[in-house]
Amino acid sequence: MKLVMVLGAALMLIGFWGLITRRNMIKMILSLAIAETGLQLIMIAVGYINGGTAPILDSAVDKLSAVQQVVDPVPQALVLTAIVIGVAVNALMLTFIIRLYQKKHSLNISDYKDMKW
Amino acid sequence: MENILITLLSLIILVAALAAIYLRNMISAILASGLVSLFASILYLLMAAPDVAMTEAAIGAGLSTVIFLLAFKKTRDEEVENG
Amino acid sequence: MVRKTIALALMSGLAFILAFILGDWSPMERLSGVAYDYVTRGAADLGAMNLVTAIVVTYRGLDTLGEVTVLFLAASGVAVLLRRKRDEAAATVKIKRAASEIVTTGASLLSPFIVMFGAYIFLNGHLSPGGGFQGGAVIASAVLLLFLAHPDYKLRHNVLNIIESFSGFTYVLVGLLGLFLAGGFLDNRFLPLGTYGTILSAGAIPLIYTLIGLKVGTELAGILENMKGRA
Amino acid sequence: MDGIVLKVVYAILSLILIFNYGMLVIGVTAKIVARAHGRIGPPFYQPYIDLLKSISMRTSVHHGVMFWLGPVFRLTGGIGLYMLIPAVYGSEWLQNFSFSGDLILVIYFIFFGMLGMALGAGESGHPFSAMGIMRGLAHTTASEVPFALAIIAVAAQYHTLSISDIVAAQQGGIGHWTLMTNPLATLAGMLAYLGMMMHSPFDLHMAPQEIPVGPVTEYNSSYLALMQSNRSIFASAKLILFMNLFFGGATSIPEMVVKTFLIFFFCVFVGVVFPRFRVEQSVRWFLKLPTMIGVLAVVIYTVHG
Amino acid sequence: MVNPIFIPVAALGMAFLLPVLERFGRKTVNVLFFLTLGFFTAASLIWLNDFFMANSPVLRVFTAGFKPPLSINLQVGSQEAMLLAAINVLSLAGAFYLLPHLNVTGLKARVLFLLFTLGMNGLVMTRDIFNLFVFLEITSIASYALIGMDVRLKSLTAGFKYMIAGSLASIFLLFGIILLYQASGTLNIDGMIASGVTLNDSPLIQGAAFMLFLSLFIEMKQFPANGWALDVYQAAHPGISAMISAGSSGAIFFALYKIFPLAGENWYLAAAITGSTTFVISNLIALRQRQVTRLLGYSSVGQMGLLLAALGFGFYVNRGRDNYAFILAALFFNHFFAKAGLYWIAGIVKKERIEEWSALRRNPVLLFLTGLFILALLGAPPFAGFWGKWALIMNLGREDTFWGVALLLFGSLLEAAFLLRWFGLAMRGATHDDIQPSPAVREIFVTGLFALISLTLGARFGYMRLTADLWTYVFPLILAAILFLFEGFSVYLRVMASLVVMLFFGFYLYPLEQGLAFYFSLIFIGGGLLMLLATLYQPRRSAGYYPLLVLMFSSMAVLTASKTQLGFFMNWELMTFSSYLLIIRGKKSRKAAWLYALFSLGGALAMLAGFSVLQLIRPGAELLADLAYAGEYGGVIFTLISMAFLVKVAALGWHIWAPDAYAEAEDDLTAMLSAILSKAGIWGLLLLAVFMGAPLWHSLSLNTVLGWLGTLTAFFATLYAIFQEDAKRLLAWSSIGQVGYIVMGVAMMSHLGWLAALWHTLNHFLFKGLLFLAIAGVIHRTGTRNMYEMGGLIKRMPFTFFSVMIGIIALSGVPPLTGFGGKWLLYEALIEKGWYLQAGVAFFASTIAFLYCYRLIHAIFLGIPKPDQLQVREAPFRILFPQYILIAFIFVFSLKPAWLLKPLSAMVAPYFTPTLGWQGDTAVSSLGYWNGTVMMILVVFIFALVLLNLLWMSRGSKKVKPFNIVYAAEKPDRPQTTHYAWHFFTPYQRAMRPLLKPLIRHFWQGVGEWTATGGSVLRRIYNGNGQSYAMLILLLAIILFALTAGA
């Protein structure tokens, strides 16, 4: 699972890199989304137990010995929430971009420097 | 076997992520980021997280991509209109 | 160039930090802490097979309510931001190219089934993977399909609004029922836990997940509609 | 009560003495200077004549209350100053009112007359009188500095500010004079004295040649008379002060006359030799050499503790 | 008791339902909206009452019927109740304020607002860390939408930048949460704290803490990751900014406070460093800011930094939060209400640039509220910030954390600089247009409500701090409040009321004081009464004048009765602020008042630092008398505390404010400043000397330094005085110089020296009051302060002339009037002490004083009258009357110096063995003697004699008119250049040129410019690019990592 951990960290770094180097605002949001995905991978990896099964106590998993079999359900619950929240925020951000675009007809973040200092 | 799959997926995800950032064509970039989510959801499945996998596939890969595309369309349409 | 250099420096710093933190990370060996409790007593407590569902809907129900709220907020925010003044709306009316007939017909045929599928997902949330959010997203994709097929398709606002409000409000009410009839806010046990493993089990979990599914579906649909822009 | 009446009587006698002495010193000095220049010069009683002339002038004008009061202040200042200085050491009737204040009082009282004078002249409205006053005041502030330093050095030396005590400490021969025991202070004091006498080369504010009108010429008749009387009293008082401070004081009237005359002649002599300074020149001059000497005198005692 | 779960229930139920209810009309929606907010407020107020009045147990809510850590739990205890009450009151008031804005953007805006409120409530109540994240998201998303909802370019841009920052922060937060979860196996905050998991220093756990706190530091808008916040504050609707700056920042701060026990020691320090740096730097950058809302943004960010610093220090130095709860609460609520109020006012005024705020001038209510909130932000008493700052600095001192003291005090000074400049422009800026702010009743109501809350909170916090002599310390405020009721009545009534309350206060203080304290309070109160009488000469007085005057005088009097450091400092600040508010009433006194306030505050902060050093050596010391135990730190403490006093006496180096302030303040006020206010500094120096004696700095006696300072002040100020053209400025310099003599006297630490100082204190009050009042009368009649524009007024204003003449004779120290007494005592003392050189310089100074004395009286009263002043009348009786009372005192003490000197001698006797004896009326020192009585009689006698003589001799004298000089057919461009009174002492100036270089002014100007330049360089990092802001956030991450990883 270390591999997923590394992947998650790499995705986060790629996301941050995109965030601070891409001038296009949609790209910036995309980068953020990628970073979020990376983080979610990390979260799931944290909850993973080698060889564990999904935390669903169906016929495959014995209710009594479940503790030895299933992976940690808590990170999964958290990621579930995180994904939805992430999409919600992304949607709102994109809305901002649409509105901004209507004002200045540019997607370049450095065109929006009216306020500074 | 599983490890090889995970490695493969990881590579694909990384490439897709880099593509999402570096592709000039915005639609391709958005689709690439959708791919990231999609393959991530497969990873989730492999990591015994089917709930998350479903969510990621439906919301992260599906809806999210659509929203990006819609937003992109909105910011291009008007450019044409006003251009 | 300077910017790039700075960015590179920042990234290497960040990479170092991540490496430092995750360097000696090792996967969990076995369940501990609260997860242990959830796994050992979750099924007995709540009667849900899917432990993630048990956590999402009941144990950490407040989070989920908050999550729904976040989505609701985002939808409201998108709506507020993209609201059109009357004159603005009139000015941008334009004829959009209609999709091909196959697509149109297909969409009309498919969308009820997709909605059904969504409903299935959230109704079985306590038994199998999936739940309100996934189901809601699926429902929203039905709406998306309709949009694709009919570019000037208008949602029936009132219906959508009422469903959204109703499901949200009921969700809160159900939570209150938990408070008054059972152990606490969002406690699912004010309804009988039923037979373990059947669809009508796990107390109010299916009910709550249904409400969430409806709410999420309508909210996502709302977002999509607003982003698409009303013609 | 008896004591006070006696003191007043003594004071009046002392005043009469010093007034005439001052008149004579001025007259004699004028004569000597004239001789030195190779002129005949006025008679030594010329000051008396001038005074009488002023008093008996028919035409008399004034510019207002302050103008009117100016000479009064001036003469009060002169008389008051004299009253605060014991003229002759050991003589009961020439002690004046020196019991009412020490050196500090004396040096501050010098300003009383000046201020009144300046106010009076100011009211005349003539720009030149204002200018003269400006110069005089500016000059005084500078020349008083080394003097004050000298006084401080003397006070530090004798651990007293009482003039009588300072004189007492100098009794017993020339070797005990401040001149000998504290030459730096004496030097600073005597340089300051040149300025304080407002005699040439430090007499720009009087400026009899360049400026045809000034504070003194603004005044006439009886006003001028008051000022003339003051000049004799005030000058003598200052002479006596310097004598007391630096030259051992006097135990008898003749000693006083000799000593003060010599001191006065010192300044007359300097005035004959040196040309006149401009205001800023004289201010700077006083703030440089004499002040440095004074500071040195003071620092010695500061260091000694 | 209301179950806390009903807050989210009500909020969500209503939010979900509102879209359906829209069809019933806006009114219904509004009613329901406000009902919900009202419910929040009511519930939290009930909790507040329960916890503070009824001591109820902490409310704990377990959702889902399971105990934590299985389920999420909410908690409401006393701290939460306070926060909730504040937040919900803010929301209710803010919604009321924002009502038109919400109406414009439609129904959904109400939903956003409601959920925003819910988010803040949740942040406060929840005890689950992931739930915290959810509520943080709710709050953030609601605020993004609220910011952007007016779809203006600026607010959209700002909102977008905020969202990027917020997204980054939430990524970090989530990262931290999951790592913490892995380490502790729980998400419950209490559980985590209890498990002590973060004490482990494995990289994973340290990384978890790092991510967690990094995220919250970003949300707390810490430097340099705060560019987005500034844009938000600038661009958003001020009503929204108020909600964010006070509400959500506050809630986030509380969240941080909640989880801070998770932090390890390295984080305590990191928080302290980051917070104080943010505080200093944002205030520094704000110096160059002209945009009101952005200025407030910098201030908000700075305040967040202060809070974070206080939190960090609290743990760092104290290893616990007990002492710091008070501090945090005070600082927090102070900022909370004041900043919200200021944003609201900004929304009412609708002027972007601070220069345009002069429009406030005609709206006293708004001006009053603005001033009140600014004072609160500056930590003026009685606002909560004052108590918080005091306690914080004292605690830091106790814990030997002086770099914190230095940073925080420096930051406070910078904050004062820009806030007061803004206030000055509002109060006295040039008016640009006539568009007046037209506040709605609604807006004024909520702003006024917050002002009231600020005051009440201040009183509450003060009540907790002022344990001893409470009534004495707050008396001045009560008096001012009483007088406030008389505003709007005629001047006579107001003066009468002022006199009555001051007299009452005098009677109250009378039994409390003796000795020196009595003497000074006599000057403060008695002098105040006299000066109050003099104010009658101006028939019209703007609002607030008398309350402030009484506040100034009575707080000065309290200084003499203060036993505790806090009481002293409080009244010192009261005096400073009231005098600042008085000075700024002068027509052109904006800059002067600003300088005055800055120097005074700088001094006051130094005093604070001094007291905090004392805490180090004597922890918990509250009494002024504890200064006596300063020991080896005596030198430092003395130096620091004396700064405040040196500023007030305008000692050389700290005098920059004085000439301008004295010159530009209203004429009668100048008399009070010079005659009375400067004595407060003298009182302070005496106090220091009483308690600390003559402390050493290494081997140098600080009293020698002080002595030289006084000497040089006397000298240079006098020198400057003679070259002034403005009568008030001349007297101002003179005043500085004269007080320099008093400082010398105090510094001598001997019986005679103190006698000299005390004598001169009263005497300076008498003659400088006299002179300034007389000049006020002249200015009143002639309308000019330039002396060369006057002349010959002796004929038109003889009574005033007499006043001035007596004044300058007393000033110059010419016998026989009182001035000489001071000089005599001073020189006797100096020579006795062995300060010969100082005596020489002092003497030089006092001779120079003749020049300006003469200048003053000559240029104004003598010489030729100006053609346009031929009809000038004598000054009004109402201003002459107090002058003649002063003259009467001068004569009495001239004739019988013993009447004053003997009691003074008795007052000084407890401290030094008397070296001044008496023989009848003759005062005898170890060196000399002085009989003022005989002197007076002698001079009067001789004077009378000579006068009679002249009267007789000049009986035929004729009065003639003075002649005028002519311009010889030439009309000069600047007629004054041909006037002899113009540049009167030019030759002297030439002679003194080397001494006249304004080195000190240049020094301070340099300090100011370099500071401002520093600000403008630093603010370049806020280049407006959202992407750069993201980079700065990552930079903060790296900085924080470097700061914390070392441990």
C-alpha cells in the first residue's frame, strides 16, 4: 500500500504544481481536483489493511470474525464526505470562473489583479 | 498480481494527471482529469472500498467532469459571441 | 522564469515535507480504536450490513447532514451567482442545435430506468455498496442525459424544488424523531431494526438514505441546470 | 522696626555715594580716553551737566505708558542691583540690603532694568529702537554665559553664594583673591564683564555712529535723566560686584574706589584698542573663547567634586 | 435549557424549507428568517445566562444515541456559550443590517446567510474533528457565495482567491485529520487530547499536527498566506466583511483554541512567532493603505495574528490556558464587536478612500461611533482590549518572553498609526464633496448596539481586573458620562455642570491624598476648574468638549491617587486619549494630534513594557509601590516607564509632537495642555523617583541622564522659541523648555531640587496658563497667531498687556516675582549637587528666554498698531477673569514665598533631609539665602520712588503718536518681510545656526519614513495574483515546517 501512498503524495504534488504554474483558472481548479483525488487515495490507503475485505458484513464475511477480515470503514466514510464536498466546492469555483469570464473575457488568473497591496 | 495491477494503475493515473495539467486542449485536459478519477475509483475497488469507488466514479469521474465541461463551454461560448 | 524557479523551490520543499511525514508510514495491521468498535458492534447496534453506511448515516450522521448541507449550499451558491436578470436572459436567447433523433429518443427512454437504478442504489445502501450520494449522482446523470438530448430542456422547477425541500426537511424531521423516540439526533433506531440483511431493516437507514438520495439528486440536477444556463 | 529705619537711612546714604562716584568715574574716564586720542575732551564733571540739562529740558514727549515706565524700570533695576551688593566689606552702612538675597538674586536682578527698558523703548514704535533692543538682548544673553559660569565656579570654590562670604573668604592679601586662587573663573568673568559693560567693542546696540536713532536717543528730557542716573549707578554696582567676586572686595571706601576704577579702566582700555563687533560676531565670540574658559573652570570643580 | 442540537435542526429545517415558502411572499420569508436567527440568539443568550448566573453543568449532546467516540458530540459550556452568544447576536444584527442587500440578491441569499450562521455555530460546538472540517466547509462555502453574490468583478475575484486558499486549507486539514486518525484511532477531539497521541514525536504524528495547524493558520490569515483575505475584506460588501472578519474568523479561532491542546511545544512557539509577526507586519503594511475596507482588512488580519500570538504564548509560557482565558476572551470580543462595527460604518459611509471620510464631519453620531470603535481596537480603556493587552503583556513579562512584548507593542503602535490617521482624516480632513452619508435607522441601530456591547464588555472585563479602588479608577469615566447628558444645552450650563462634577470629584479625592499627591491633584483639579471657567469666552462649543475636558482633568487627578499599576496605567491612557480627542478639535490640528497620539501611545506602551519587566522580578506585583523591588532591573524599568513621562513633558527627543500640538489645538486648550497636562509627566517622574530612587544603568546613574536631558531640553527648546513667528508656537517651545527645568529639579534627587521642581510646577502653571490665556484672548480678537501681523495692541488691550507683562516677568525669573523663586531654588540645588555645568547651561537657557519673552510682548503689544487692528477691542471679560486670578496668585506667592515653600518643604521632607532652613522670611540654603518678601517690598518701594520722581519731572510731557515706516513707493510681495518684527532675531539665528539643525526631527522623520518604506516593500508580496497567493500559502507551509520540525 506504500505505493498508493506514494501515488497519492505524487498526485498532491502534481496538483499543487499545476495550481501554482497554470495560469488558466479552469486548469487551476483541475489541479486542485487532482490534489484532492491524491489526498483521497492517501486516506483510503490509511484505512486499508493488507488482505482486508470491504466492510460489508455480507455472506462472505463472518459477522463474528469480521474484525480480523475487513478494512477500516471510517476513512471510507470520511472520503465519501470529502468527495461530495470537493465536487460542491469545485462547482462553486467554476461558477465564479464563469462569472469572472463574463466580466473580463479572460481565463488567465493574472488578469484579475485589480486589488493588490 | 494485485501489485502489478496497482502499479499499472498508478502509472496511468500519474500520466493522466500530468496530461490534465499539461495538455493545451482544455477538453482533453478535463477528460484526462476524469480519467484520473476513474482509475482512482478502480484503485478504491482494489483497496476494498466499493462505496468510495462508486462515489468516485459517479461523482468524481462523472458529474465533476460534466461540470467542468459545462463551465468550459460557458467560458468559450461567450468568447465566440463577443469575439 | 523567476516564478517557475520559485514554484520549483516551493514544490521541492513540499515534496520534502511529504516525504518526511509519510517516510516511515506503514499500513495498519489490524483494526483499532473506534473502527474496532464499529466493526464489532455496528451490525448489532444498527442492523446495517454495510458498515460504511452505518457510519455515514447514523454514527456520523451529523457529518452527512452537513455534507448534504454543503451540497445544498453549493447549489444555492451556484444559483445565486448565475441568476439572471430579466433583461440579461432575454438578450442571450439563441437557438441551439438539437441533438440527433436517436439520442433524443434514447435519452427519453433511458432516463426513467436510470432514475430507477439510482433509487435502487440508495435503497440498498445498508446492504450493499452505494447509498444516497451515489444514487443521487445517478439520478442527476439522468437529468444530464435529458439535457444532452434536449438542449433547451427545462426542468419542472416547482417539482424539483418541492422534492428538494421536502426531502431535506424530512431528513431533519427524521433526525428529530431519532432524538425524541430513540437515543439521539439522527438515531435510526426509532424504527424497528427489522430482519438483518433485508431491505426493510436497519431502522431508518433506508429512509434516510432515500431522502439523501432525493436531495442529492435534485441538488446535483440543480447545479447542472444552472451551469448549463437556462436558455 | 528700628533696625529697618536705620537700614533705609544707610541705604540712602550709600546710594548717594555711589551715584556721585559713578558720575565721576564716567566723566574722568571720558577725559582720559580723550587724552589718549589726543583730544582735550570734556571736563570730568560733564555728566552732571548733561544730567541737569536733561532735567531742565522744556520739550518732553512720550509714546505711551510703557514708554513712560521704561526708564522707571531701568533705574529701579540699577538701584535695586546696587542695593543687593555689599559695597564695602565690614562696613555696616555700605552693606545695603544684601541680606535679602545672594548672588543668584543679583545676576537675575540685572535683567529687571533691561527688560523694563526694552519694553519702554519698544513702545516708541521706531523700528530702530526695536533693532537696538534686539541687538542688546542678543548680546547680553551671550555675554552673561561666561559670567554665569564664572560665578558657578566661584560658588563651587567657596561653597557659598553669599557675596559677603565670598569677600570674606578672599581676605588676607592678594594671594587669597579669586584672581589668584581661581584664575580661570576670573578670566571668564572678566571677559564677560567686557560685554556686560556694553562698552566698545561690544556696544553695537548703542551704535552711536551708524544708527542715528536708538533706544537712548529715543528718550529725551527727564526720561533721559533717569537713564543717565542709572548709568552711573548700574555701572558702579557692576564694578563693585566684580571687585567683590574676583578682586578681594574692599574693606574701605578708598580701596573700593581704586579697585573699581582700575576694573573700569580695563574695559575702557579694551574698547579703545579693539574695533566694534557685529552682533552675531560678538555672540559667537562670547560663546567660544570666554565660554570655553568658563566651562573649563566649572569642569575642574565638577571633577574635583 | 435549550438542547444545542436544535440550532442545526432549526437552521437546516428552515434553510431547506425556505425555497418552498418563497411563494408566500418575501414578508413571510423574512419573518421566518429572522425568527430562526432570533431563536439562535435567544438560545445562546439563555445558555450564557445559565452558565454565568446559574452555574449550570456543561451541555453535551451525543448524536445518534451513542457516546463518543462512536458518534459525534456537541458541547456547550461557558466558553462556547460566550462565543455562540456573540456570533448569533452578530448574525442577527448583521442580517438586519444586510437586509436590503439580501433582498436584492433574492431568497437564496437568506439561505446562504442562515447556513453561514449554522456553520459558525457548529464550529464552536462540535467536539469531533472531522465534523469540525464539515462545519468549516459549510462556513467557508457559505461565505464564498455571500462574497460573490453581488457579482461585481472585485468581489468575484476576491471570492475566487479565497476559494483557492480555502481549498488548499481544507486539503491540509483533511490530511491532518486522517493522519491523526491513524495515530489515535479516534476522531473525537477530547479523545485525541486524552490519548496524548501528539506528544509522540514520530514524523507521522508531527506531520499530522503540522497539517492540522497549517490549515488553521491559513484560515486564521497568517502572514504571508493572507493576501486573499485582504482582497476579500476590501471587495466584499462591508456587511459581509463584518460577518467574516468578526464571525467566521472568530469561530475558526475558537476551533483552533479547541484543538490547540493537541499541539506540541514547538507549535506553541510557532503560533506565537507567526501570530506576532502577522500582527506586526500587517499593521506595518497598513501604514501605506488608503482604501478603507482594505485598511480594516489589514487590521483584522493583524488582530487575528494578535489572537494567535496570545494563544501561542499562553501555552508556550504557561503550559496551560488558565491565565490566558481572560486575555483571549478580552482580545477576542474586543476585536469582534469593534471590527464588525467599523465595517458597518464603512458600509454606511460608502467612501472608498480614507481621505474622503471627512464627509463624516457633519454626522456626529457616526463620527462618535467610528471613534469609539477605533479606540476599542487600539485597546483604550475602558474597552476590553485594554484589559486583555495589559494582562497579556504582564504575563509575558512574568514568563520572561520579552521578544513577544516588543513585537506586540510595536505592532500596537503601528496599528495606532494608521487607525488614528484614518480617524484624523474623518475628523479633520479637507472636505471633498457634499455627498453626506445617509444612514438608515436600521444601520445606526445595529452599529450603536455594538458600540453599547463593546462598552458593556469593557466594563465587565474591567470589573474583573480592577480589584482594588474600583470607584476611584473609573470615576473619570463616570463623570464624563454624566456630562455627556448635558450635551446640547447652553455652554453656561455645561460649564456649570463640569464645575460641579469636578468639585464633587475633588471632595471625593480630598481625604484620599496627602503630601505630593495632594499638591498635584490640587493643580490638576484646581487648575482644571480655573481653565474650565476660561472656556466660557467662546460661546459655541462642539459636542463632547466638556466631557472630554473633565475626563482629562479627572483622570490626571486619579493618577495622583492611584495605588496600583493598572489603575495608574488606565488613567494614563484615559488622559492620553481624551487629550488627543481634544487636540484634534483644532482646525488644522490633524497631523499635530496624530503625532501627539503616536508619541503618547509609544510612551504608554513603553510604560507597559516597563511594568512587564517588573513582573519578571516580582511576579504578580500590582502596586506601584512594588517598583521599589526592581533590583537589578531597576535601570531598564526606570528607562522604559520614564519614556511615557518624557513624552508628556516633551523632553528633548520626545518633543516632536509638542510645538505643533500646542500651536494647533484650540487656544484655551493649549493653555490647559501646557499649564496642566505636562505636569502629569512630572508627577510620573516624581513617582518613579519616590519608588525607585536613582537607579543605575550599568554604572551610569539614570538621574544624571535625566538631569542632562532636562537641561538640554530647557536649552534647545528655549533657543527654538526665539525664532518663532507664531505666538502660540513660541509659547509652546517655551513651555517645553520650562518643563525641562522641572525635569532637572526632579532628577537631582535632593531636597532643594525637588523644591525647585515643585515650586516651578505651580509657577509654570500660573504663568504659562496666564500667557496662553492672554494670547488666546488676543487671537480671539485679532484672528491671527502671527506676531508680525499684530502690533501696538497695548492701547487696545491694556488688561491683556498687563497679564502678558506679569506673565513674562514671572517666566523669565526676574525678581521679584515668583519666577525667580524657582530659579533661585534650582541654582542653589544644582550647585549644592555639584551639577555645575548643567547650571551653566540652564543659566544660558534662562537668559535666552528673555529674547522670546521680549519678542512676545513687543511684537504684539508694542510698536505701531496695524491699520486693520485699530478697532480691536479688549479681550472678553470671561477670559480676563481667570487671568487675573492667576496674577493674584503670582503676587501672593511673590510676596510670601514662605506660604508655598514651607508646605512644599514639608511634602518633600519624607524623602530627603531638608537642606532649606528659615530665618523669618528668609529662606536659607546651604549656599545662600533669599528673602522674597523684603525683595518684593524693596523693589516696589524703589519703583514707587523713581516713579514719583519721574511723575514730578515729566509733568509737562506730551504724548505723541508713533510714526510709521513707509515702503518708498514700493509694494513688496510679502509685506511682512519689511516689518521689523518679522524674523526679529535674525542675527542671533545666524550666530546660533550650528545649534539649530533639527536633527531630532530628522531622526524621527527618518524613523517614520523607513517604517513606511518597509511597509511598502513588504506589501509587494500581495501582488493581486491569486496564484501568487497560493504560492504564499505553500511558502507558509514550508516556513511553519521549518519552525516546528526542529523540535
